[in-house]
Amino acid sequence: MAETTDQNKPMIWKELVLGFAVVESCIYHSIRTIPIVTASNAEEVLFTDNLTRLTKLEVDETVKGVLPVPFPTYEVTGSMSVEGEEFSEVLLLGYEYPGVESPDWIEILKREVENPRRCV
């Protein structure tokens, strides 16, 4: 669900998280978690480029288990549209858990866009 829809303004989406899949990689000798989120609508299932993170594992990866999350837990993503560009990068901003005060997601999005701390 989008909180802001005006063009050239920040967009924030919150997707319900059902749990986290614990995935082991034999190639990299590591364990990672993948959020299991719901799709907002049928169009998202058909057209999202992020769906593969929910459904496919890399070669030699195995699901070791699923971590439950309290209801309702949300994955929060955001995008800052750039004038003249049709699409802009969607950034993972964090998670909202029940009983925990949520940060100002618009401010976090602005900081991420100005100074990304993501690994390359």
C-alpha cells in the first residue's frame, strides 16, 4: 500500500511479513534469511521483479527452517522518484513490529537516497 502517490514525491510501501525463511548456502558456507511477504494484489505477483526473492533459491541453497514473526509485522520499502525518469530504485528501509515505535520512514528514505550504505 502506498502512503504517498504524488509524482516526484517519496513513496513508502508496507508489506505484511508472514515470517523469515532461513536459507543455507553450501557454496558460500553461509546462512541468510529471506522475508516471506504477501503480495498486495494479483498485478504485483505478475509484474514485480522482486518476486524471485520469495520463490527461488540459488544453486546449492537449502531452506533450513522458517522463523515466525509477531502479527502484524511489515517490511517497509520506499522509492524517491526522479524527475524525467519513469522508474526509480526501491530501497529496503526496515521492518515494523507490533509494540515498537516506528521511525519516520520518509526521513530514512531521504537519508538512504542521499548517502546509500548498501554493500556493492
